[in-house]
Amino acid sequence: MKNLETLLKDYIDHVAERAARGIPPLPLSAAQTNTVTKLLELGKPSDSEYLLNLLKNRVPPGVDEAAYVKASWLTALARSEKYCKFINPQSAIEILGTMIGGYNVNSLVEILKEEDKIISKAAANVLKKTILVYDAANDIFELSANNIYAKEVIDSWANAEWFTSKKSLPEEITCIAFKIDGETNTDDLSPAVHATSRPDIPLHALSMLEFKDKDSLKILERLKDKQLQIAYVGDVVGTGSSRKSAINSLIWHIGEEIPFVPNKKTGGIVIGGKIAPIFFNTAQDSGAFPIEADVDKINTGDILKILPYKGLLKKIDRSNNTESILSHFELKPSTITDEIQAGGRINLMIGRSLTDKIRNKLKLKPSSLFIRPKNISGQNKGFTQAQKIVGKACGLYGVYPGMTCEPIMTTVGSQDTTGPMTRDELKELACLGFTADLVMQSFCHTAAYPKPIDLITHKELPDFISQRGGVALKPGDGIIHSWLNRMLLPDTVGTGGDSHTRFPLGISFPGGSGIVAFAAAIGSMPLNMPESILVRFKGELLPGITLRDLVNAIPLFAIKKGLLTVEKSNKKNIFNGKIMEIEGLPNLKLEQAFELTDATAERSCAGSTILLSEDTVEEYLKSNVCLLEKMIESNYQDSKSITRRINDMKTWLKKPNLLKADSDASYEEVIEIDLSNVKEPIVACPNDPDNVKEISDVANTIIDEVFIGSCMTNIGHYRAAAKVLEGIKNIKAKLWICPPTKMDEEILIKEGYYKIFENCGARLELPGCSLCMGNQARVDDGAIVFSTSTRNFDNRLGKNAQVFLGSAELAAVCALLGRIPEIDEYTNITKNKINPYSKTLYRYLQFDEMQDFSLSQ
């Protein structure tokens, strides 16, 4: 072991350190992989088994830097350009074939051409199981005309042997239940305070459920002793952020190893009374089996029998050898069995597309091996706004609910706590260039108080994104959504690795890092078109009522109609997995419109649209063209992508047009909200965004801390809040101020509003997310908080914090008084301090009208 101890001592120490925590070591770096290859070349038998295991199983696949070292060395061995007595050329090819795709593919294609039939045949055998080949498929097809081994690969792909060689979903699954009662949100599964460890799946998984139930992982370990597959069970599962880290952690505990892929698992069973749509889809992507079924009669330790094809969930009583039916469920989507067999939805899409492509080239009919989505047509009814937008992205007039499609992704967003995971997924997908028209990366969640690992991300991730044709923001620029919204094109579709990627122009379907990487790399994403819920406002806002009150009015009116419940057991939520389409407020500015679409995340909607006027959108795009031009002047990269987006905006401005719902469009439910019935501010109460009440129901509640910030705010909110606090030096609650972008901050400073905040003792935060996710700064333990942030899950803003959510105007009054005001107090303050100045306060960032506007500071 002397060679190892000398050259890999740091790694060996690392292995021991991780083993003490019950987790495997990190994958090998490029330098460590190079060391392994050098040691193998030395040929010391005592080291060989250990080194071969490292080479085969501890190097990341795809286009990781370590994978490049591994693939290059194995290629040299395969061609006899180098020698290792432990790996002959044929073995080298077999190991190359385990690397999924990326740096190994071109080597394998070249080896097909070798005169040595043994190694050519070996290359063909591994390529048959490789689906991440991209344009190399064309090269192999051309080669197949005169190369029998290339022809074998083509025939194998045409026959989908990559798929048929995998195990299918069994008729029966026996498993043991691990149940967490009530709601499990993504903060429970992937705590924000540990966000920096998310790319390190085994390490991050140690924090799963630490705030929800500190003994849960011990219980889980005891269940593993039963030697049965574990099913995670909950009343409501996966609400909240679009974190693949939540699925990663869960599957790490209940899933299966992926051969030759370090520190990542697949599979697992999740059973929920309700499963949030993004979480459900992310489970699909990861090869898990998500089931929505009645779980009331299930307890931890119950032995369950799942009959997937019959839609039955049974409980097994081994004491008397009996079975009882617990509930029925629908196997959904129709392709779920194929997804599980393929190792996940993304694998299925890539592999099926390859098979279809090859069969088309061979002039063969599409393969009947796959379950094909059944599209719905001929309903003889019109399309909604959302259905038209998605239809346009599919080259159709519209798509009906239930139709399966793959809309073009025009805009894709990534933020910094999910970005490192998206980067890793892109590497696994062997992505060296984005196909999506615009991909943007922000650094809004970690800029204010970066940890050492964050600083590395800030340094390395921008180049990774821009080298692939994406646009990288800078730490301190501000919140992803406030920037991404300004890069949108009307009536287009996009996605993002943040649940609040809810476009106010067009439509977006947020997702986990896996599907976001897929969308960026491939330029489209799978979608089973959801039903739509229409929320129609009518009338005029009463004095003192804000858009945030309308945000909270939506769940309040839904509760009154019996469409939503706060109780988690047998939870009713009409919005879950649906598209919310909003009408009746056509003259809102885009910054205002986003407040409404943004909050559809808290309703667990799949997506949202809002009907706006062409004049409003035209004004917004003119401003955005100016902003993007200033980005190029300030050397933001990739400038080609930014220029392309500017040109597309200018093209739309030459001939403005917006899609609208047909008059005979159909909705699953219509919720009408007469604004005259919204008579006082509405707040979400601790600790559930659905737990909404009028302030008269919670007046005089003591407030310890107030946060005015997050993507739910815009510059008008800060001006209004400052006006409430003007002339006040001693406010009664601790106040946090965090504008969404550096442009907002600059204007607020110039206009003197920051001086007001300073004079009253507010804590001024770097533009970005600040308290909202709770991954950096946090409120005091047990604090009672009034916040303008997005959601108020347990322990999110602070340990045991009790959090109310509402408007910036009401937040300022709470800071002033140290309590939630009586309705008359609030009305008097807003009447005297805000209403007379509303035209001045509620102005938005029109960059094209600003003299000397620059991003170069």
C-alpha cells in the first residue's frame, strides 16, 4: 500500500473521515483519477484491486473533468498506445462502456473502425447500451453501411435493446412503510440551512427530516434491517421548493445504487395522499415510483403489497397471513412503467428518441415496445391562454389537458443553491452546449454571506454556464426571477430550478435540477398538459388593499368555496398540479403581475398565466431591451445569447401580439373574486401559506421581526414602506430590508428612501434572497415574524419561528407598531402616509427612460 499511501494519502484520509459518518467518499477528482491511472501503470499487484475499484466505480460519468482523464487513458489502453497489465484492450473498452456517455463516445465510435475484430466487437457491445450519443448516432449510422459492428449497434438501438435489457416494473411489490404524518415539504427533506452540501448527496442526506423528526433516520435504519424495500409515506409530500436535493436525499435512503455512478441512487417508492407536482415529476426523473393514494390507514412498519397494474395498495398481516385492501390508485402517467424500467423519465425520453430516430432512418414504423402517450383531440371546444401558449411551443394551435407533449423551452433559469446540482446533471447528460435559446444562472441565494464552498461556486459556475452559451449573473446582482423575467419573450414556454420560476409573460413549468438540465441541454421538456383553474377578478381595488392581499384572497375564496382545506389529512387542494390562469387585471405592470403568478407556487400549481394588455407588455420589453444592451456593455456573458434575445424582443415589438383564451375555452373550475369583497388586508398565518385570514382576526399579535424582501417585492413596495416609516427613529420591531436587485437598491438610495430605513435602524441586506430561504441569515429562534417572503414553512426563516406573510405596506406598519395593527389603524396610516403619494411611490424601473443608466458599477 506504500504507493497508495504516498500518492493518495489525502484521499484515504478522506475515505476514513466519511466512513466515520456512515457515508461514502466524494467521487475522484481529475487529479486523483490521473494518480490512479499512473499507479495502475506501475503494475503493483497488491494495489490493483483497490485501484481498479476506484477507476470503475468512483469516477463521475459524462463530461466531468475526471471522466475526461478516465476516458482518455482507457482509450489509449484500448488502442494499445499504453499498457496496464491489469486492463487489456477489451477490458478497457468494457470500462469505457460504463461511462454513460460524453467523453467515451467518440473513442468508442473510432474503435468500431479498428481492424481488430475483437475490440471492434467489444465497442459495439457497449455502444448498444449507450443512449447519450447525440450526433454520434449519425456517424454510426453512416458507418453501418459498410461496418458490420456499426450495423449491430444500429439494429440494437432500433430494437430498443438498451430498454428491453432492463428489468420491468414487477406485478407485485412488497415493501415496508416509513410514514411521516401530515405534510412533508422540501425544506423537511432538504433543509435550506444545509444548502451548500446539496451537490454532495450522501452528506446532505444526513440532514433529512432533522427539523421534522430528529429520530426519523434512526427509525429508517431499523426498518432497513427488515430487508424489505422501504416506501416513504405521507399525507402531503413534496410541497415547496423545486429541489431535486429533496428527492436525492430521500432516494439515497430508500433507493438503489446506480452501477458505476458514485454517490447517486435511483428508484424508491413514494406514497402520498397528495404529492406536489414538481416533486412528483422529479421523482419520475429519478426513476422512483410515486403513488397518490389514501394513506390514512398506513403506519410506520406496516408491510405493504403494491399491485401497480391493478392499482391496489394492500396491507399484509404476517401474524395471521392475511391481506387487506387499503386503497386504490391510478397508475400515472401512462408511461410511468416505462420510465421506471428505463431508470427514469429523462432516460426514457433520451433512449426512446434515439430508437425512434434510428427507426425513422431505417424507414421502420415506431417501436411498439414503448407505451406511447395517448393524445386527446377533437373535444370541440376552445383553448385557454395557457393551452395556446404551450401549443405554440409545440407547433400547434393549442393542447388540451391530458395531452403529452414536449414544448420548446425558450428560457431556462438556474439559481445558486440548485445550480451546482444542475451542473452535475449537465455533466451526466454530456452537455457541452445549450440547445435552449437562453439559459440564465443567478447567485442570489448565497451572495450575502458566502461560505467557502459558495465562493468556489461563484468563481467556477459562471464560466461553466457561459462556455455552454448561457448567461451568468454576478453575486450581488439580485434575485433570479427579477432578472429572468426581464429576459422573457411573450407567449413562450420555459422552466427553472426554483419553484418560483413563474413567468408573468408566457408560461413556465418549474422543475428539479435534472429536468432543468435536460431542458437546457435538449431545448425541450416533457409535459403532460395539466387542467386549468381560472381565477377571474372583477371590480376595482378598495383603498388600502394591495396586490399581496389579492394573492392571499385566492386561497381564502377557494376555502370558502370548499376547494381548499388547511388540514393536511385528506388534504383538498383544487390547485395542486393545475395551471392557474388569471384574468381581470389587464393593466398591471409586469412587476405587479409577477406577484400574482409567483405565489401560485404556494398553491402547488404546475404553472400559471396572467392576461395582460399589449401596451403593458410593450412598455416592459422596451425597458428590457435597454437592460440587456447594458449587460453587453458591461461584459456579461454569453453576449451572443443576450444579443439573440434582444433581437427577438425587437422583432416582437415591431408587431405586438398576445395570445388570449378562446371564448369557449373550458376550465376545471372558475373562481371569481369581486374586489369589492376584499375589504381588509389578508395574511397567511403561521405556519402555512394556505392558512389565510383577514387582519381583524389576528390584530394585536406581537411581532418581533419584520422582513421586507424576496421575489414577491418590487421597488414600489420599498418606497411605500419607507413612507410609512418616514420621520420615525424608534420602531418597535427589528426590520430587515432587502431589495430584489442592485438596480432597485441604487434607485432607492438616490431617491433618499434608504436614508429613511437607516434612520429607523433597519438592517440593510445585499440585494438577493436574504431571509427568504433561511439558508444564510435567519431570524431569532422562536421569533414571531411578519414577512413579505414567499412561504412560511416551519423552521424556514428561523428555528421555531412563527411567520405571517403579507404586503410590504402592512409589514412596515407592523415594524412601526411592533404588532399587527387593528384595521382602523392600518387604514389611517395608509390613508395619510401612502395614498396621497401613490403615483410617485408605485413607479417601476423603466430603464429606457433613465438617463445615465449603467450596470458598470
